[in-house]
Amino acid sequence: MPLTRLIVQQFRNIKACDIELSSGFNFLIGPNGSGKTSVLEAIYLLGHGRSFKSSLTGRIIQNECNELFVHGRFLNPDQFELPVGINKQRDGSTEVKIGGQSGQKISQLAQVLPLQLIHPEGFDLLTDGPKHRRAFIDWGVFHTEPQFYDAWNRLKRLNKQRNALLKNAHSYRELSYWDRELAELAENISHWRAHYVEQVKGVAEDICRHFLPEFDIQLTYYRGWDKTTPYRDILENNFERDQHLGYTFSGPNKADLRIKVNGTPVEDVLSRGQLKLMVCALRVAQGQHLTQVTGKQCIYLIDDFASELDSQRRERLASCLKQTGAQVFVSSITASQVADMQDKNSRMFHVEHGKIEQG
């Protein structure tokens, strides 16, 4: 499901661009600050409804402008071009169009444009707290389990209500009605997550072995509470502790993907280059699994391709990405860093001062 065309207006330092894209590799070449990362950011916005660099809309709208536009056309599974677009106003309002229809949801954008981002700050997937790894799991579950999105939103609302009730409750009985539904949702979400991790881990471990053959990589899922105890019992047994804390301590909001290398936490073993390769392996594995299960192709956005990778590791990553047959966008300071990745289907774009020209 590649993008065939991208139109960006008033986004960061890009006043306007309209480019035709390759279904394979698209290279964005230019010096730091030229706008090549902004192109990746605009594509990410088109698929996620938000930037990967800033949560503040005002920072991504070009100075002295009141709004930005990102529009694209992508090939659906029937090989028909479908227009998609997002408009963001400086007041924070957002309008999404899919197939020319206004009033669409951002979650619908994510469904039609599954994206994977690999960028220099992406190490937090491995080295930071569990929330990044939960997001990694939930990306996959969102795209493969139709009921997940609504169930997760319902659980978050119930959890917020429960935390409010904890402040004034005199006994557990006052929470038990809410906890029945909360427990059922938590068990379902945990089951979907565990099933997804079990499916994707084989693909991920295989790719990790290809990228990092000198290490033994293990992935395990932790659901956020004791695996032998029903969540309903956890909520009741921990009522007094939760009340003292003022929030629900255990649950799906504590889930994690635990990653070890040779039995040791990953951040204690791998260099920065090796960490980047593992992040790449996990992202590529997710895309491959998505294609196997749904038939959809993931789009990969790789910012600063050469960062932390020597020529041998760049070659391994490039070869793996080509084998997926997916559409890939790669930013790089020089064309020489991506020369080995080019083929007759790829396109090269030169970026300077926010202007994008095909080379």
C-alpha cells in the first residue's frame, strides 16, 4: 500500500512541495536543517495524526501561517489510488479526509497507512521505560485485532474513573461494580498482547540473529500483574494499597516487552550501533508480520540512515528492507551513504532550504 504522491504545504520549513514517489526506495539527500527530516515527519503526520518530534501543533506549522496541509495518494490492495489528507490549524483543530470524505478519525488514517519509524532517538524502545515497548506491542495489536482500539480506550476511561473513586471510597464494595468490566477488558487486552508477542517474536528473533549473529536474543511478555492470578482478584486484593497510592498500581498499563541479550538486559550489552540494528530488526519484524497476517505492506521511515551504522551494518539493513518489498523513505546527508541501496525503481530527492527536487 505505497504512497504514490505527497503534497505538503506550510509544514516546518517546507512552504510547498508536490512529489511523485517510488513504490520502493525514496532517498532524501541534504545537509542538516535542509528539511529532509521534515518530509519524513509530514508522512508520519499523515499516518498518525501527530508529529514524532513535537506534541505542539504550533511548532510544526510554518511561521506566520495559520494551518498546514499534508495530502497523499496511496495504492489500496485493489491497486486503486485513494486520496488521504490531514489539515491542522494553529488552534489545535484537525480535519482528516480519506477517499474525499471529511470527518474521518485519526485511527482510520493509521489503519490505511501503517508506518514504522526508525530515527536517531529510537533507542528509547530498548533503553527507556516500558511505555515505549507497550506502544510497540499495541501498534501490532491495533493492526491485527479489530476490537483492540475500542477496548483499550474503554479500559483507560474505566481506570480513570476507578482512580477517582479510590480517593473517597470507604470499602472495596464501592468499586466492585466497575471492576467487573475493568477486569474483563484487562484480561482480553492481555490475551491479545500475549498472542501478538508470541507470533511476532519468532520473526523478530530471526532477524536479530541475522543482524547480530554474535548474540542470543530473547523476547518475553509481561502482562503487568502476576500471571497466575485473575485480574479481578488483583484489584480486590490490592484495594488498600491502591487507595493509599491514589491510583491503580497493577494492570495492563504496566505491561512490558522484556528483551535480553545472552540473558542480560539489552542496554548493558550492546553498543549504540548494535542497539540501532536491534531497533531496526524489531521494526522490520513488525512490518513483515503485518504483511503475513493482513496482506498490508508497512511503510518505513528511516531518518539519518548512516547514523551509528558502519557500512557492513548498513548493507545488512538495506538488504533486509529490500526483501520485504515495502516502500521505504530514507534520509541521508550524502548520496554516497545510500549508493548501494539504489536500483532502477528507486528515486532520489535533493532537499535544501525546504525545497525538494527530484535528482
